[in-house]
Amino acid sequence: MILSPEKYMIPDKAMKPFIDEDEINDYLKKCHPTKEKVREIIQKSLGKNRLSLEDTAYLLNANEPEMIEEIKQGARELKKKIYGERIVLFAPLYVGNYCANNCAYCGFKASNKTVKRETLIDKDLIEEVEQLEDNGHKRLILVYGEHPKYDANFIAESVQTVYKVKKGMGEIRRVNINAAPFDIEGYKIIKDAGIGTYQVFQETYHNETFKKVHQSGKKRDYNWRLTALDRAQEALIDDVGIGVLFGLYKWRFEVMGLLRHVNHFEAVYNIGPHTISFPRIQNALDLDIDKSNLISDDDFTKLVAILRLAVPYTGMILTAREPANIRNEIMQFGVSQIDGGTNIQMKGYSKKEKEQQLDEEQFAINDDRSLEEVIQELLDQGFIPSFCTACYRLGRTGEHFMEFSIPGFIKRYCQPNAILTLSEYLEDYASPITKEKGYLLIDEKLKEMEEISLKKLLIEKLKLIKENERDLYF
């Protein structure tokens, strides 16, 4: 795997800004692709080499239909080679929607007086987690507004509460975080609570646009946010997630910004981000942005395929902001994690009525399928729904995760663990039709396994699950 092959106008240093807009724009202006060049870059990626900014600029500028289809086909092949057929499932849980920022694109902005502000603590938080466990979830991402009341101690306490909730066969085994940036000491407090990945999205890497859409509050500080996950690394949180809110600025520039962020982590900390997210602007209460940069479905699917090729080893998350048809398409050539049965209203999972209410949500949800409906469709498409949390709990994070994932060896662990967690779901939560579909798929995957000793161990663990043992993994 080639790591950080480029030298940049702004050298990479810990906790120092690293985005040079002129440098990014120069790559985008000068890289004019030919079919031969596109194919050469795709082959480089299929060799599991991370692409350079220059390579990526060529792909971003490829506009001929034949080139775009080859990019997507390369992404499909790469994803299957590294990740196999499994799709990791999770649910977002909004813990609090108070916010001290005014972000032009967000329904929870401080100036929005129509939003009912709430914070889940004690009984309310437990009820939400119990409902998610009743549906079969094992992985959550807790989402917090950026407000002083959601300090590091509050986040740590809510994480600890979530881990303690056990209902029936249910438990949450991995809690990821999407919250404000902290200083190093704050991150240390949160790390000690046993979190998984810590997400901070830059939203846009374009400085002028960043200041324009972040109208007041601490989030207006571009460099504080840009170096947020450096501070997390310094606090020894080595699983971090980056992302862009596509639609705020030119999408090609934003893809380059994401890749430059990846390169920064590699150069300074010798790891890459655990995940990349690419939410797209959707309708929100009191939305107030320049809509000239909204991105079409065709460009959106193309950029996901390019990101897959650019960073072969990084997990990619696509949320229920997108409708089911877009999610189904993009999963074929890029995405490795999706949410299912999503509700982003405060106390939304425990509400009896599930009608979408935009005045209670940060943005609109466009895929309102239940978790079981999502699982059924994944099974129908030949994907293995996975609730696996093994890597995090066995210490395969940060550099250790890179050691496994960069050469593609992670597939050896991911697919058997996905099968085991699917079997748990089928035994504990699935309807008869889902259970039948699930075990048919498991039987198919067992027949395809070539490593006899691993296959034998997997069959033994599957038998134990049917005998009511749980939480088995490799």
C-alpha cells in the first residue's frame, strides 16, 4: 500500500491546518483524463494502492460515459475484493438537539425558535436504547448538538448508560460518537467511556464557504474543526471518521479535500480514517443556502465510486438521507455501512406514531424502511447484513486495523463475523420469511468458503448460536 506519496505546499504537522485551496484547484485544472490514463489509475487502485491527489483529479474530471462506467466497475471489483459481500448496519440515536451554532443548512441551528429542544437522560435514553435493542441493533452512533451542556463528561456518561442497557437478548456492543470537537483532555474523558469511532465532519473544506454557512458559534472556526481529529489522535482515539456535506461547495473540490485529509492522517499518524461519510444536502427546517452547488444523483454516485478507488481500505457510510433506490445502487460499488430503521426525532424510536415531522428533525429522512425491511432487501441482493463489532473489541483499530485492512486480509475476519451476527439476528428478531432467506444465504456462503479449517470453526460457532450462545466472533 502506498502511503502519502505526495509532498504538499503545506507540510503535514500534528494539529496544524493542511488544506491549500490553490493546490487542490491546480490539480483539478491541469488533470485532463484519457481512457488510458483512467484505466491505469483504476488498476493502481485494484492493486490496493491508495490514490494520489493527482490520480483522483483525473478520475474526477472523467466525463465520458465509458470512462465513468469503468470507474464504477473498478469500484465494484475493489469493494468485493476487500470487503466481500457484507454490509454493516447501525442506527443513529439523537441524544440532544440543543446547539450554540448557527449553520445555514441545519434545522437545529440556535436561531431556530420553532424546534423543541430536548436532551435524553436516564429513563428517556434507556427507553430509546431498549427499543433499538428490541429491533435487533447492536451498533449505535450517538449524535449530540454542539452545545456547552454536552461536554465530555456528559457524553461519557451517556455512553456508559447505553452500554449498560440489556433487554432480552439485546445489547449494544459498539457506541460511535458524532459530536462537537474537543480539546485533548476532553477526548481522553470520552475515550475512557469505551467509544468506538469518533466522527467530526468538516462539512466543507472550502474556507470562504465554511465561514458563509457557519454564521456564528464556535463551529465558525475553520481551523479548530479541521484539526479536531488530530486532537482525538493525540488523546489516543485512533478510530476516527471524516465527512463532507455535499451541496455546500463544488463537489470535486470537496472530494479532493477529503482525500487530502486522509493523506494528512497517514503522514502524521500512520493511519487513515476508519470511515468516510458523504451526506448530501436534504430539506431541513429553515434551510438557507446557495443551492447552485446541490449535486445530481449521477454526480453523487460517481463521486462515491471515485472515493472507493481513492481510499481502498476505508469504510464508507451512506445514511438514510438518501432514498432506498440510491442506496441500493451505491452499495454495489462503494458503501460498506448503512443505517436501518432510522428515526432522527428526539425520542423517535419509542414513539408510537412514526410520522415524519420536519420541525423535530435536523434534516429530512428519505429511506424510512424498518431494519427488517432493509435486511430483507440486502439478503435479496446477496449481501450479508452485519452487526459485527469484533475488530474494535479485539484491538484491531488504528494502526492495527490498517495492518489487516490495507492488504485486504480483513475480509477473512469480516465475512465470518458478519455471518455470525446475522445468525444472531435471525434467531432473536427475524420474522419466519427473513429467517428462511437469511439461512439460505448463510448456506450459500458456507459452500463458497475455501479455507476448510475456518469453515469448520464457523459451522461450530453457528451451532452454538442456535443453542443460545451469543457474541461469538473471530
